[in-house]
Amino acid sequence: MSSLEQQVQAGLRQVNERISTAAQAVSRDQAAITLLAVSKTFGADAVLAAAHAGQRHFGENYVQEAVDKILALRALAATGEISAAGLIWHFIGPIQSNKTRQIAEHFDWVHSVDRPKLAHRLSEQRPPKLPALNLLLQVNISGEATKSGLPPEAVTALARSVIALPRVRLRGLMAIPEPETDPARQRAPLARMRALFDRLRSELGPDAADLDTLSMGMSADLEAAIAEGSTLVRVGTAIFGARAPKPLET
Ligand SMILES: *Cc1c(COP(=O)(O)O)cnc(C)c1O
């Protein structure tokens, strides 16, 4: 086994253990929590190493880098190098409207929808031969001026308009709270997200049937996020190691 494979497997093992311990601590079923391996800035070889260790969900932030990687992995799947059952790709970065077509054509999930126009374009541009694109609305839960994401009070209106679109499926909410190291301070915005998600589902009533996903928690706060009801944690550094500076594209 290469040293990259060893490092990625050890990272995945540690993160899965953290998820398991955090779930047990609050009597949650670990199976209800999905690990999204955030592979941005790492190569197709790192994704392949994780896939060999059983990881299925991958998250990417930069469109061109991601599409190159997705095509490389698909080519490997075609040769039988990895299971053709396939990897599930999540777009988690800020979206420029001129990139929606590539996102709609290559990804399975998008976590960072925060404007009606983006949802409309993704629905229009989703190829008819693919299943509906899974969408999450990104909420600016810490109220930071520079962050992307909707203000919490705008979530219900955007959710209703997304549910009416034909080629996308609204699955829930996503947030990137302001970084905090103190666990008690980490939990406050995560708890607000949980409350917002519960309120949205009750407001939507029967239209909320597909809303099963609360995407929150990263390398530094996944325990707090699981305690507050996260169903999907997005983890990069704790699996793949520290990232080099991001590429210039996007
Ligand atoms: C990079 C990134 C992550 C992963 O962050 P780590 O701290 O490396 O775990 C999670 N979510 C989003 C939206 C990201 O951009």
C-alpha cells in the first residue's frame, strides 16, 4: 500500500471513530450520519485511496478541479479499478451563475444554494437522463457579512420556490458557522440551525417529505454538530491532511 493510501485510510478510520463516539454520546444511530470526505485541492489519487477504503461521498468546492477529478474517477470505474456502483459527488463551494451548467451535469448534490436564480438554473440545466439534483439551502447562521448563505428568515420562501422546480429535489439545509474552538460556543449556531430545520419542516407540512438532511460539522466541530442533530458532516483536513493554498480558478 502506498503512503498516501495509508494516510487516507488512517484518517478515515479516525474520523469514523469520532463520528461513532459522538453519536453514542447522544444516543444517536451512527447510520443516520453520512460522512462527506472533502477532497478539494487533493488529487484523484487521494479520492481513489479513500474509495478503496469504502468511502462513497466526496465534496468539492472548485468547479473545474472537481469536474477533472470526477471524469478521472469515472474512467477508473470503467476499467474496474473501483466499483462502478459509483461515487456520490457533492458541490459545497460558492456558486457563480456561469458555472451552474457544469455543476448540474456532473454532481449529485449541491449544498450551497442561496439564491432563487441558482436553483432555477440548476433545474433547467439538469440533464433529463439523470435523476433530480439534490439541493440544500445554505444558511448564514452566524450572520457574518462576508459569508455566503441566506439569512434564516428568508429560508422558507426560497424552500417553497425550490420545491416547485421540476429537475431538483430539496433535501434540507447547510451551514458553515463562524469558527469557534470552545465546544459550548460551537454549539449555539448549530442548535439554531437544528431549530430552523425543524421549523421549516413543520411549516412545509407534507411538502417537507424529502427534507431529511442537515449538513453541518467539519474537522473541528463534528462532535458539536452531531450533538445538535447533523445528518451529514463535511470533513477534509482530518481525513486528507492540511490543504495547500487553493487554486486560482473559481
Ligand atoms: C473545506 C470545507 C470543508 C472541510 O473543512 P475541514 O476543516 O478541512 O474539515 C467543509 N465544508 C465546506 C463548505 C468547505 O469549504
